Amino acid sequence: MKRVNIGKQAIGPGEPTFVIAEAGVNYNGSLKLALEHIKKAKEAGADAIKFQTYTPERLVTKKAARYWTTGDKHVKTQLESFTKFAQMSMKEYKEMLAYAKKLDIVLFSTPFELEAVDLLESVSVPAYKIASADITYFPLLKKVAKTKKPIIMSVGAATIGEAEEAVNYIRSFGNNKIILLHCILSYPTDQKDANLLMIDGLQKAFPDIPIGLSDHTFSPLTPALAVMRGAKVVEKHFTIDNSLPDNPDHDLGVNPKGMRELVDAVRLAEISLGSEHKEPIKSEEAAKREARRSITALVDIPKDTKITTAMIIGKRPGTGIPTKFQDIVIGRKATRNIPADTTLTWEMV
């Protein structure tokens, strides 16, 4: 598996999980709220915060139906939802990026149109996200690929064949800085539909690409479970306040407390994984020595007495003759007087 660098963090084998707080457009058109999202994401331990960049009229038709069930349930079309939020200007993005740099958190965005790539390039974002729905939008893939910047691409609702086609197309422009995220394109995703084993399947299909998770379940613990399946990146919708109006992502996203819980669970998963090589580790040494059993005198055994089964028992600690040698010890003579409850060593028989 190849490593991909985003900002100062390498993503891949042996590296910390890259945690993305997906803010989307949860800033509700307010620069002040956008900056607050950046601050709270950093405080919660996220490595990156991601926004979304689009012009509603270039994204959807007037009649395109909503496909999510969270928030704003009286709205029928995607256009109605998307037009509620003013997009950030170049100047505002520059301010957001400067603030993120000051706080030492990576900031990037998902472009949903070709013009959005131009805007994001003008402010020098360090990476790009391709949404699941755009894995087949080849003009966008081409434009992003040609920036030569890292690409994190979700593969929700896609087949392995479609993912391979998109990856190969991006690579045809000389861009190999690709990360794939398992994703279920259902808002919200029922936990029984999370299908985290698909992470294993993606890693087998793309052994040289870091695999991660874009999570749409309600649980802040799902990303940690994904890390246990090998995820190198986890992304979760994030809001500073679940009670904010209009945007459905406020319902779906975790708040700062939930993001902290998520990050702590991810870090716990990382340190819990350890090594796949099965052998005793240093912290087990005392237990191995004191909790295993040795052949032990059950009664006083005088010198030169032939040892019988009735004279011995297996007791802790494991510092003497292992009990697997019991049949070898039986029938031998004691070389000295052995008091009852003595751990036998080879010098005694």
C-alpha cells in the first residue's frame, strides 16, 4: 500500500488514522459559523475539516427529488435544500484556510462542479474530495486529477468495476495520490447496512491504495469499528450544534462532544490493534511466569523415593518443571528431600 501525504500527515500503513470532520455547508452561509466549525473540529481532535463547494443551479435540475430523510422534511427537491445556503467567496475561503493553518488543522473541500475546482485552486486547497455520486462524473474527475493533488474518493453505491474505472481514469492523468472511502450512500445509514466488511473487499481490489470510511450512521463509534477493519481515513458529518435549522446534516452530524468521542474511540482502536504475530508480549511476562503451573510436591517426598502420581500436583507458579513433563517425572527418584508444596525443578529428580 502506498502512502499519500495530505498536509503534514502521511496516510497509509503504520500511520495514524486521518480523521475528517465533514462540515459540508453546516455553516449556514455564515463565515463566523464556518470559523467556529474549524475551531471546534480542531478542539475535538480531528485532523482535517472538509467543506462542500457548489452552485445549486449547476448541480441539480429544478425537479431533482431529495434522496435523504434527515432534516427539513417539508422540502421536496434538492434545489430547494441547496439554495438555502450562500457559498463562500474566494476571500472567505482564504480567511478559512488561514485560520485552519493557524490552528494546525487541514482544510479542504468537495467540489461539485468544474467551476468549484477553479475556485478551490485559486485558494490553494491541499487536497480534494470526490463525492460518491460523482464517481461517474468524468469531467470533474479529469479536472481534479490534473491538479496533481491528493484525491479522497468515496465509492458509495458503486460497483468494484465502477471504482476501478474511476481510479484508472484519474491515474491516466498521472495522478496516483488516491484514497478510497467505503461509503453507504444512504442518509442516514442504518447500522445493519454499514457493511464494514466492504473495507476488506476494497483493500483486496486495490492493495496499493489506502482505504477508509465515509460514515453516515448516527453512531460516533462506527469509524472506530472501521479502523479495526483496516480503515486509514475516517470521515464523519460534523456540526457545532445539532439544533441549527434547515440543513439536514445538522441532524446527521456529530457535535463537538460526539466528535471527541469518535476521535478517542479511533485512537483506542489504533492502539488496540497491535501486532498480528502471535507471541507473548512484555506485559505478559509476569503472568506467564506466575500463572502457569509447574509440577509440585503434594506431600513430603524423602530423598531416593520413587515419585508416583499420588505425590505430585500441578500448581502455580510456572517457574519449575512444566506439567507437560509429568509422565517423565513419574518413576524417577528424588535427589533430595522435597517438602510438600515445593515447586519441582529438574535438579530435584
